[in-house]
Amino acid sequence: MNDPVADSGRSGRASHRRRPGPGRRTAAVALARALCITAALVAAYFLLPVNGGDTGSWTLLASGLLALVLFFSGAVRVIVRSPWPLLRAVETLTVTLSLYLVLFASSYYLLERSSPGSLSEPLTRTDALYFTLTTFTTVGFGDITARSQTGRVLTMLQMASGLLLVGVAARVLANAVRTGLRRQGREPLQ
């Protein structure tokens, strides 16, 4: 019989068993879970009744962003302890971005309903999601623009927080993946 410690090489160091990467099934399940959560969030956005006065959009946005931060913080802890930290990070990023975009789309929709004329045209839910995506991706076609001060503040808030979300969230998730891999004795890719 071969002894893995004795056969570890001429350096005398014991070999570390590396955990193999996630199988196709594990990756497919994680991807499916992220896509199902995203689909559920978008479906809820289109199907759930949202009402509120002028403060409704701000209340929704503030409570939603707080929930997003709490979710993200908990997810980082899960990533660090996960046997597949990179897979969990991708899943977390997908859900975080989906929730973020749905929150802002809901806020724009509520703002336009409570203060008509805040944006350059009345917004349906699809229009609000479209405006959110064009603002987030910095494409900004200009077909829908913020007219009121409240609309502009909300748009600027989305622009600034979108940059933070992409920059800070990516950095935090990368560090969580690195920490998770180190806890398992695997070195992250450089």
C-alpha cells in the first residue's frame, strides 16, 4: 500500500488533499436557485400591489436597502464558511443586484404615481424597471429623465449607490471567497 505522507515528494512535506471544485450538479443548483430568486423578485415587483404617498417610495427604499445590507452581511458569513465560496459569492451577487434593481424600480414607480411629472413621462412598472436599468448600467438613453428635485435626488442616489454596490460589494465578496478558500486550506487563484 502506498502511504500518501511518505509519497508526498522528496521535500518531506505531507500532501494536502485539495477539495475538488463543485460538480456540475452543484453549480447548476446554485445557478438555478439564484435565477429562481431573481425571477421571484421580478414577479413580485410586477404582481404585488404597491401604494404609498410621497413618503411611500422613500420608506420602501430605506427599508429595502436596510434589508439588502442585512442579507448581504449574512451572505458574506455564509460565503466564508461555504465549501464552495466562489459559487456562493456569484449567487449572492446575483440576488443582491436583483433586489437592488427591483427596489429602485419600485421607488421610481411609486414616485411617479404619488407626484406625477417627477419624471419626463408617466411610468408603468416596465418603464420604471427600464429607467432603473439604464441608470444602473450608465447607458442613460435619455428617453426618460428626472424632472423634479425629488426625482433627481432619487436618481443621484441610485447612481452613487450603484457605484458603491459594484465596487464595494465586489471587493467584499472577493475577500470572503479568499478567506473561505484559506479556511479550507486551498489557496485562491492569483
